[in-house]
Amino acid sequence: MKSNVTMRDIADKLGVSSVTVSKALNDKDGVSDELKERIKTLAGEMGYRFNTAAKSMKEGLTYNIGVVIPERFTGPSQSFYLHIYQQISRELEQYGYYGILHILHREDEEQLNLPRIYYDRKVDGFILLGQVSKPYIELVQSMDLPKMFLDFYDEHADIDSVVTDNFYGAYELTNYLIAQGHRDIAYVGNLYSTSSIQDRFLGYYKSLLEHRLPLRNEWVLSDRDDEGAVYVDVELPQPLPTAFVCNCDQVAYNLVQKLIAQGYRVPEDCSVVGFDNDVYATLIVPQLTTVGVDIEQMARTAIESIMKKISHPGSRFGRVLVQGHIVYRDSVQRIERP
Amino acid sequence: MKSNVTMRDIADKLGVSSVTVSKALNDKDGVSDELKERIKTLAGEMGYRFNTAAKSMKEGLTYNIGVVIPERFTGPSQSFYLHIYQQISRELEQYGYYGILHILHREDEEQLNLPRIYYDRKVDGFILLGQVSKPYIELVQSMDLPKMFLDFYDEHADIDSVVTDNFYGAYELTNYLIAQGHRDIAYVGNLYSTSSIQDRFLGYYKSLLEHRLPLRNEWVLSDRDDEGAVYVDVELPQPLPTAFVCNCDQVAYNLVQKLIAQGYRVPEDCSVVGFDNDVYATLIVPQLTTVGVDIEQMARTAIESIMKKISHPGSRFGRVLVQGHIVYRDSVQRIERP
DNA sequence: CTGAAAGCGCTTACAG
DNA sequence: CTGAAAGCGCTTACAG
């Protein structure tokens, strides 16, 4: 296949102008159907490939969306955001867009360097996937490009976001535990690291409130540092509660292993639930009861929104919640009330 | 920040020409140091951002590399290739390039549709990450763009590739098992699905040959269909061998679960080794002895090669092998020879 | 050291 | 229905 065929080449062969070729290839009015067909056929035969760069320059659009993921969410054992990115790529296809992944390095986040894709005008908009520091959020706001937060939000930043309904998911999950007879329920997660962990905690707390169960400080267990990165070893409280609501499957996974290592049986001695329904939920015995995050819907909503922002600057969507659903597995045991 | 600042705007403010601005911003000769500084400073103040699209059109380069991954390697539980893609993105940074992910849908592979990024001239080269069908390989060859195969190869296709040294890795791993006293060693993998599985098998076989151990057909166990997609249940041979060489960690993981479910202890009754050192290797008790694939080195080599192909069309690299390394964990037991 | 001219490949008015 | 002209923002010779 020849690669350097232009509209002009096609036009010359047919003795028409390149304007006509452009119209024909873009299915615009102003060309007879017959000529249109001839042009399209010849374009195919000559191996014509559209030059997006030329269109880009003319229109000022790149047809790319930048997907920025902070480095700390991309370790070898973390694939959740990569899967979301993959789903974003798929969604973008329908719009003729492409997703460019940018891993935000720790240093760049600390030193407040915007992604290179911004300075290179490589993208028409940004999706920030995963919580970043407050100063970085402010920096991001200074970019005059459509942008969305995905899977986190910030109360103070006036940026549209798409998040799982963390609050409601954790609320329902805790309700379920209570319905199974549990009264002594701990929460595992650092309340000061991400909005997700905080909101899941509040959902848990709401459920306790509604059932008039006390919130016990010694049953709120931190699992990581404030940056949300390093997982710390969770200290088991004594006496043990009968159930743990973990802020994510990975932490639930670690907790179950720890419980088992200390001689407890799950769920017989102690029930554990997670959140996310990711790979960790099924790679352990017992498999975890958890909240399934609707990755497809999140990607779809984020892309729909950012596309509207590109075509209609100034569109606002606020904070959009995407419902998850409880996945019932084997890590919860019904207990009889004394 | 204003987004529509051009070189011309900067030039006008300074009373110079846009050529001079271009030279200054690109650090080319032909501008006095003093003027260069003034231009750079003003560019910063005015929030100038480079317009890659214009450069692209002028040079005919997109500064993008397409990374094509067949859909069947991207399921929710498969993150290996996504991590490689991520590493590719990082490597590309140094070259001022970006990686565009394209998931190759099943239908497009079957109906022999080239990725949209090709027709849109979105990329200067392709990395095909993960084995595709023979007809698709031929189709890919018809594209007149630099391309590399990553993590697989095809004997008949004359395309450069970067692969883990599967042969040598499996050979060493099998040697290790034999050194631990094992003589009855099975291999798990469909020999007709991918080049990796085949080569790993041959490494296993070479080790057997060298130690004058017979290759027993009933100990070569298929784990998937010929397309490499669907994992089938592995049938355990009776009597059980003392060790299994699995073609990847995921299959080893499944096998260990099956063995345990049937009442065997691993590694006491039976040793199991995997390949890849991915998330499956450590998410099970016992953790798996396996071959660690050097993702960084693979990405680095692939990117170096494709960059050379772009700057020097016609460069050839052949099949480049990247060495892995055995990771010793707890799934192998030394057995005493009778 | 500095700049006028031409061109990369397309699309958008506008004129016929 | 068809096309000549202008322009998107840059870079590459080339001339001064």
C-alpha cells in the first residue's frame, strides 16, 4: 500500500478539484452521487488514508483525549485504572477519538508540572483518573481545556466528576451485614486519603445510625498513609468484631489472609466484605462479597460528558454518581443473635 | 491560560518574524542568545503551547505509536498486556512520542479489518502486542509502516519481534525441578495456540532430553483452545506426576486450586511452577516459583527498535530475546530419589 | 543574525 | 454540482 496518497492525487487522476474529493470523501453535499462513488472507489484503490493532522490543524481539534493516571495507582498489582482506561479507549472509538494515556509521575505531581500532552496540544480534553493532591487539582483547573475527574472528586474544585456511588454502595453492604445478624462491625480504611474511602465510610456510618448502632473509634482501622499509596498493616482490634467492611477488595484480601494466618476462619469466625469487585475479590477462598463497580457505565458517562464539553464549551454536569451493585459471594456468614 | 497563542502572536509583540520565534523555541541556530531568551520568556508569559498538529503536517510525522492488543488478552482478570502498554507509554516519553492503545476487536481480527489508527494516519508505527491469527499477520505486513511484534513472533512473517526468552526460561525452570529430584514432570499448555506456549514447551523438552528423561504424551496437558482464548479445565493424569510446568501463572494458579480441591497438598504431594511472575503468582498459597518476565526491558527494546525504524526506514532487528529470571518461591518441594 | 516565501494536506466560505 | 482562493500554524530552504 502506498502511504503518501493525498486528495490532490485522487483529484488529478479524475480531473476534478481537491475540494470535490474532500466533499465526496466526507459525504458532504455538493457532489453528484455518481462522482462521489467514483472518487470513493478510486480512493480505495489508491490506498488513500486520511490525514488527520491536516484536519486537526484546520479545525484546531486533535481528536485525542488525555487520560491522566497518578503513578501510585499503576503498580504491578493494580490494574483497576488500566481497565477503566481501556474501557475509555473503547468508548472514544464511537466518536472518532483516541485516548492517550499519561502516567502522572510522583515528581511531576509534587512539583506541579502539568502533563506534557497539555503543552504539546495533543488533546482536546482531559480525564483525570484517580485522586491527586489538592495543589495539583488547583493546577489542573488553570488549564483552559474541558476536563473531568473520574473515580474521585473534590468538594472545593469546581470540576465535573463521575464517581461510583460509594456512599450508597457501602450503606447497602452494611445494611446487608446487619440483616445477617451482625452488630459488631468495623470499617477498614484511612478516612483522610481519598474521597472514595471517606464516602464509603460515611455510607457505613449511615447504616449504623439507622440501626442505632454506635460508631466505635477503635473499630475504624487505617489501612494506608494519607497519600493513599502505601498499604500499612491493619491492626486487628481485640475483641474482634464479627464483621469488617473494607474500603476495597485488595485491603479485604489482605485482611482475610491476616485473619487466616492468625487462626481465624472466614466467614465462620468473622465476616469480611470489600468494594470494587476487582481481581482480588475472586482470588481468595472464601471469595469476597463486595460491591461491583460499573466500569463501563463510568467510562461511558465520562466520555459522553467530555464530548459535550468539547462541542458545547461551558456545559456543566456536576458530580455524577454511577450506581454499583452488591455481588454476593462466600465471605459473609449469617449469625444468630444471642 | 490563553490557549490560542501562536508563534506569530509572539513574533508580533516582539517585532520579529515567526521564523525567528520558531528557531528560538526549538533551540536552533540563527538567533542571538539574547533574543532567544526574550522570546522564550515571553512565550512562557503568554502561555504559549506548541501546536503539534502543525508540525505533524509539515513533517508528516504524528509522534504517536499505535499499540494494538487483541481483545482476548484484555479481560477483567488479564492485566499483563495493559502493564506492558503502560511501560511502553513511559518509554515513549523520552522520545517525545505518545502511545495510542487500540484494542483489536474479535470481529475486526476475523474480518481482517486494520485498526482505525492506520486509516486515520494517527501513528508513525505499530506495536502488535499479543499473538494474532496468521491471516491477520499477513494483513499487518501489508501496512507500509514500521511495526514490531511484542511478546510473540511468527516464523513465516518477516517482521521484527521482541519476546521473552521463553525457551531458555522454561528450560532453566525444568532443570531446577530436576535438580530438586523430580523425574516425573508434566507440561501444561496447548502447543498449538501461541508461539510462547510452544517455545516454553520446547525448553521443557530440551531439559528432559538433556537429562535423558522420556517425553510422555499423556503428560502434555492442554489448557485452552487453539485460539488461545478460552481456558479449558485441565484433566489431571493418573498417576500424578511429581511436578507440573505450567505455561503461565494463571494456569498454574488454576491447577493449584484444582489440586487442593482434590485433596492434594502443594508442594508436599506435587510441585507446580508457572511463568510470567504476574499477579497470579503471589495471590495463592503457596506462592509460585515462576519465571519473571522483564517487562521494562521488553518495552525498552521494542521502543528503541521502532524509533530506529522510523528514523532509518529499512532497519531490521530480527527476533530479539529478552532474558527473564527465575523467581524462587514456595511451590516446589525437594524430593528424595528412592 | 534575521526574515520573505513556499508548502505540508486539508476545509471553509464563496462564486460561478 | 463544481472549483479557485484563503488559511490553519508551523518549518525548511534560501537570500540578505
